Amino acid sequence: MQRVRKNTSADTTPDTAVSSHLKTKESILEFWENKKLTMPELYKLSKIILAAPATQVSVERLFSALKFILSLLRSNLSKELVNDILVVRCNHF
């Protein structure tokens, strides 16, 4: 006895798959949190990718702040202290 398969390719096109995800109220963070157990490697990758800044503005601000931190009056600061100051500035502003 042969089974007859239904043609479901119309239901599984990329457009249909994307459309179904666009209709959801779930944020991208919630989406990946829900996929943590079923797609652990992609979940880890998503955490790295989503942590990256969307623009270079924050990086440029840090370099600008570094110019003032490493002024002639503060030229004797250790690398560790400069790094600590930048971490605080990055997370505070």
C-alpha cells in the first residue's frame, strides 16, 4: 500500500515562514530564549550577535573619552586603570 503525500510546499515557502514570524508579538530576545533548548548552538550565537552594537557611535564616544582620560595631566595611569575607567564610562553613559 502506497501513501499519498500532500503537496505542502506552498505552506512551507520562505515567505510563509517569515510572514508567520512577523505576525508574532514575541521579541527577538524572547524568541531565542524559547529556542535555547531546541537550538543551543544558534542560541549561543544569537547572544553574541545581538550583543554587538548596531552603530559605531558608542565606540566613537569611547575613543573621544579616551582622549580626555589620557591627557597630559593623566599620562601616568596604568593600562588596567584606563581600561577600568573606560568600562565604567561605557556602562554608565
